[in-house]
Amino acid sequence: MNAKVELQWVTVCSASDLLPNLGVCARVGNKQVAIFKIAEQGKTSLYAIDNHDPFSDANVLSRGIVGDLKGRNVVASPIYKHHFDLATGECLEDDVKIPVYQVRENGGQVELFLG
């Protein structure tokens, strides 16, 4: 049987719900996604990563502290302080990688790409 896979952008919140350098969590289907709006050098960038911290086994990354570490935008887990690259999902302290998602602002809404 051939199943048709529909790829789509899904609205998760208003862009005004995001504050610079703070995370929010959005539930999309059965996933929790941490979304960050990072202000740097006169512009803002959006990032979306899995909210699940694999070291503590808790959904807490949206509550982590964001910053720049070794030239990379990262979030530090609020539990064990592991740093995750917001663009790639790579952990800077261990050989672990978490999922990242495409995110954009479209007409004042924040959208995630589901595929």
C-alpha cells in the first residue's frame, strides 16, 4: 500500500508570544518542541529543538538558559547543564544529538515544518 505523506507548515503560536533569548514549549502532535527567538547583532533568529533532555529524561530544554558558547548559539539544560547547539541539536559535552526542526515566522505567526 502506498501512503501519501503530507509535508506541511503548522502554526504553533504568535510571533509576539516569543521574547528574545527565552524559550517556549509547543506541543505538536505527540512531540514537545522548544522554540527560541535569539537576538544577535541587530537581528533575530528562530530555532526549534526537541524539548526532551536525554540526560535527565525530562522535557525541560525550553526552560534552559541560552547563550553563545564557542561561537555557537546554545541552550543549557536547566538540570545537568549540558549545552545543546540550537542549529544542529549537538551536545557540546557528549556525543549526543537531539532533533531540530525547521521554524519560521510567517505573517506574524510562528510555524514548524512537519515532514
